[in-house]
Amino acid sequence: MEIFERKPNPQKRLDEFGAGIPIEKFDWKAYNNSQTKEKIMFIELINDLCKVLDNNRLAHKIFCICMKVYVNTSSRRVLSELELCRKKGWLTSVPHFNTILNYLDNRETKRALSYLIQLSALPLAQLEKTFAVDSTGFSEHKYAERWSAIRQDYQRHREYRKAHCIYGVYSNIVTSAIVTDGTASDTLRFKELLSTTAKNFDVQEVVADLAYSSRENLKYASQLGITPFIPFKKNAVGNSKGAIIWNKMYKYFTESYQEFMSHYHKRSNAESGFFMIKQRFGDFVSTKNTLSQDNEVLTKILCHNICILIQEVFLSGLDLDFLLCAEKLSAQG
């Protein structure tokens, strides 16, 4: 049984390189429907996702913090939203505003959020074949500079939490995410992100920037049957040193540069994904301790995934069944 049945949609939005160039007229009616109905559908989908946890206490926590992040307001002001949800039967009780913050300061919450990010991406398993790996920073202070302004100033990275994500380039959905200190290495997270995604998706290509360029990363991708499109540094040479894929991709990079870059440019979808998250849910964290900050970033990513699913319901005819997805995820785990 398939995870979802994709209905025919002749108005495809991207060209084969994921460049965002319309092939046919964009379906604005479907898009408008996805945006005008998003909030109600968001609440319904978060409720459905939480039911998969089979833990009412934990489901209650996840629901509350997702609502706080989605409406992008304080724990005090979100209480009105939660009260409306209680009256509709989505919540059994409304917690104190300080309790909502305490929900974020919990390791059980972190494990659940990581799991739900993977689960929420599964309905797009038949559409996503190419994936992009990248990272970005979320400031620990509201008025700090954007990550893009200080990304080369490594001394400033300690003031940020770093989100390492792997995106499906068709929809910009996050299939796996890790949150670390702002000073943490990017390249060391490549294997974990890719291996987690490869368990649930038919990954054919992975793209990443120079920060991930290493023989070990290319070799690991090749061992999984995935073609890595990661550019080479200026001082790189083609010596394989035990990684045949390094030599093969080096020749491709140097001899067929334009063709190589046509694949590599799909990486921009990861940057688009981070932009969508930050534009919608903020580029900083409001909580104070490390665990709460990590969970806040993960919640932003989960909310982003839910919004992507809602859009694809209208644009791609996506049918959602989280229980079926959970069974598949458990079987592959």
C-alpha cells in the first residue's frame, strides 16, 4: 500500500533541475486555498501527528509548543489560541503560560520532535529523490545580526544555535534535523542526516556545499548508492586515497563543470528552506537554556514541515495518513 496517492497535476511548479522556473501556468487557485485554510488544517494535522505518539501527556506538550511557535507569539498570548483549541476538542486543558515554556525544557520533547520531523516528511517519499544538506544559525538574542552576516566570523558562532538539516529539493521539506552549538562542524553531521533520510526515502542524489567536501562524505554517500554532488576546493586533487567516488566526481567536476553545476545548484533549495523557516517563525530563539533552545528550533522546523504538507495537499493532491507513515517508519527503524 502506498503512503499516499498523488493525483494528476499538470501544473507542475519546478523544472527538472528544481530551479523554480514555471513550466506551465501556476495554479494560483490551489495555492490561495492552501494559504486561506492553512491555520485550521495546521491544527488538525498537528493533532493527528500527536496521536501517533501514543502518549497523551507528551502529545499535549507537543501540541502546545507547536501552537506557540506557529502563531509566533509569547507563551502568555498563545493561551487564547489554546483556549479556542480546547473548545474545539483538540485540547483537554489549557496549561499555565510558564508551563508551556517548561514543556520545551525536556529531553523527551526533543526526541519526540526529531521523530515527528522525520514522520511529517514521509508523505512526500514518492516525490523526493534529490536532497540538499546545509546548516544555519538561530540567534540566542532577538536583536543579534543575521547568521548570513556573521557566518564567516567564527568567533560569533557561539552566540547561535546551529540547525543542520537535509531538505527534499522538490518541496523544501526537512527529512532530518540536528541542532548543535553554533561552533559545531557541518561536515560531521553529513553522515547522520543522509543515513536517516536514506532509510525512509529513495535518495538518488545529494548536494551540499564546500563545507561537506571530503573523501569520507563522498565515499559514504556512494556506499548508500547515492550520487554526491559536492564541489571541490581549489587545492583539491583527484587522488582517490581509497575513495574511488572522489576521483570519479573530481573528473566530472573538472571535465563537465556546467553539467555538474546543473545538479549542484539544487542546493539553493536548502537556503530557500531556511529562509522560509526564519521568515515565518523567526531567526532567533526566545528561551534561555540550551535544551529549550534546541527544542524551539526543532519546533520551528516541524511547523515548517506541516505548512509544506498543507501546500502540497492542494498543489500536488497529497493524501495524508500519518498512522501508515508511522508504521513504515517503525519498520525501517
